[in-house]
Amino acid sequence: MDPLVLGGLVALFTIAVLFSGVSVALGLLIVSGGFLVVFDGMRSLELMPEIFFGKLNSFALLSIPMFIIMGASIASTRAGADLYEALERWLTRVPGGLVVSNLGACALFSAMSGSSPATCAAIGKMGIPEMRKRGYPDGVAAGSIAAGGTLGILIPPSVTMIVYGIATETSIGRLFLAGVIPGLLLVSLFMAWSIYATVKSGNAQVLTKSVYTWKQKFEILPRVIPFIVIIIGVLYAMYGGIATPSETAAVGALLCIVIAVVIYRLWSPAGLWMILRDSTRESVMILFIIGAAGVFSYMLSSLFITQSIAEWIGTLEVNRWVLMGAVNVFLLIAGFFLPPVAVILMAAPILLPIITIAGFDPIWFAVILTINMEIGLISPPVGLNLYVINGIAPDISLKTILTGSLPFVACMVIAIIILCFFPGLATWLPDYVMGTAT
């Protein structure tokens, strides 16, 4: 059978299996095993365990559970509330300042936790009721938190970037640095829209009601600064050549637990156990998907599907930006239905040869891919962040939350367009800090 036709069959069967309700990892194993048996015989199943565990035999993977523990320890404290309150005190006089404060808190919290749902829950529990109380439209209040929560998969340290680095054998350090400027760009676009929407709605005057003294502004900082210092310390240790990403993640996780215990009095063994339990559960889920995706990639390569697709794309006489547009549409659709980790692990083996042949930088493409995944987090039907916000504020309809999120989706699309015109926004910092990639 022609490999391209076979690739189409694999795509159809994969979609059907995943839509049947089975987990992503199990679905990938079912599809991989089925096609290997049909086209390579029963003996091919003997290789599946070796490939599965071989994919997990990487020191870099240790950084995933460590960063997850780091985020879980922060999410279990009042760190989110403190971040929100600190920024609210400092930005209260800015037009749209409360929304800007929430977005800033989301950016900082998501950078520490790396979890979109945790960010939405931590910041939204305080931010949404306060914004609504001060007269902000429900759509702006809910949409800003839903969009702000997505920043965690772009701003370093990012578990999504780690997964991309492992799947494509790309430098994780470079990927982290590549997300910094685009992350700040997205935050700026979100804030600009929030200020505009607030002024346009006529609610800018509500921001003058809260006046804080300089003492009140500074007294909240000691609770926030330690976490910011940890982020800076983690990045410095990584890029200063002091430690590897895995070692840095372990130290960061330990320091976050210590801060949770010392500053937030998380003395309870039950609380510490919950951090470890939740972190283990999420880590195992991600690692299970990584192992299954390794088997899936082996199946695609063994049946010459990946090679044939890359070769076919290389023979097409189309503008490379048309090709990139098609790739973005594919990523958007995939992100509507699957979590970012699954999309990256499934698509990277196929897309990486394509974008390389077309002359695109894999580091730059990682940022484009990640922003597409952010759009999926606030887009139906799966849109996890939409349901988290609805759980926090059940009296705000999903339609209102979605409507409020759409302008932020437009901001993400604008960010992708800007990055296409100015790819150096993603590649300059990695090249400056770590030297030009060879």
C-alpha cells in the first residue's frame, strides 16, 4: 500500500479511537499495535515494550515531575492570591488596572506553576468576583482569566517546551529562552486589549475607588518576591552553566516546597502528601503519553509514513508560507480536541521534517506551535480553561466566557503573525545567551 494512503488511514483510525473516549496514551498504543500487526506481523509487538520504555530512558525527562512538583507546591498555597493582591495594589490607578493586574498575576503564577487550570483557579477565585463587583463586564472578567491561564505553557519554565524538546531532540534551554519575548508580547497584547475594552465599556472610573498607601504597597511584596527569585534563580542556574535543566528543576521544586512550608505554614502532612500525590498523577499521565507517542512515532517511521509525507511536501511547488498556514490550521484543529502534550508528541515527528525542509527554524516553530496550543485551551469543544472558569463562576454562561475569550484569541493570532514577520523575537534571545545554533 502507498505510504501516503496508509498515512491517511492511520490518521482516520487515530481520530476514531481518540474520539471513542479512551485515554490519549492508550489510544496511541492501540493504533500503533494494530497497524504494526497488520503490516509487519505479530513479531512487531515484541518491540513495543522496548520502544515504550526506551523513550522514557532520558535524563531530561526528570525535569517534568520536578517542575510539576514546583507548580503543585505553589498552587497549594495562597501564592496566587498574594500575586493578585500585590499587582492590584500597584496598578489600581491604571485604566483597566484590575484586569491588567489579573493578567500580570496569571503570567507570574503560570510561569511558576506551568499549569493553565491551576492558574485559572488560583487567580480566578479572587479576580473574577472582584472585577464583577467593580462593574467590569462578565465577558472581560472571565475571558481575561481564561486567556491569562494559557501563558504557562509558553513562559518558562514550561513543561510543554520540555516535551517538544524531547520529542524533537531540541535544546530545552533554547526553547525556554525562545518563549520569553513572545510570552511578554502576548501579555502586552492581552493588557492592551483589556485597557481598550475597559475604557470602551465606560468602566474605567471604577478603578479610582481603591487607594493604597506606599506602606500597603510594599508590605505585600515579601510574600511575592521569594517566588520571583526562584524563577530568576532557576533560569540563571540553567543558562549560567551551573546545572542542567533536570538538576535545576529539582532544586526549584525543593525551594518551592520549603517556601510553601516556611512562608505559608504548610505544615500538614496531608497537605504535603496531596502535593506529591497530584504531582505523581500528572507526571505519570504525561510520561505515559510520551512512551506511547514513542511507539506511535516508531510505527509511522517503520511503515515509511513520516518519510513519505516529508518527501511529498518537499516536491510540492507551493510558497513555504502557504505551507506554514496549512500547518497552523492543522495545529489549531488538533488543539481544539487534544491536550497540548498529546498534539506535540503526535505531530512533532511528522511536522519537524516538513518545516525543516521548508527552511523554518525548529526553535521558532516551537513558539508558533505553543501559541496554537494556547488557542486550543480557550476554544470549544474541549477548551479546558473555559470549563475551569465556568466552575469558578457558574452563573457566567459558557457562551459569555467564550465570547469574552475571543478577543484574546485574536491577540494570539496577531502574535503569530508578528512572529512570522519578525522571527527574531523568538530566536534572538537563545542565540544571544547560548550562541548561534550550528
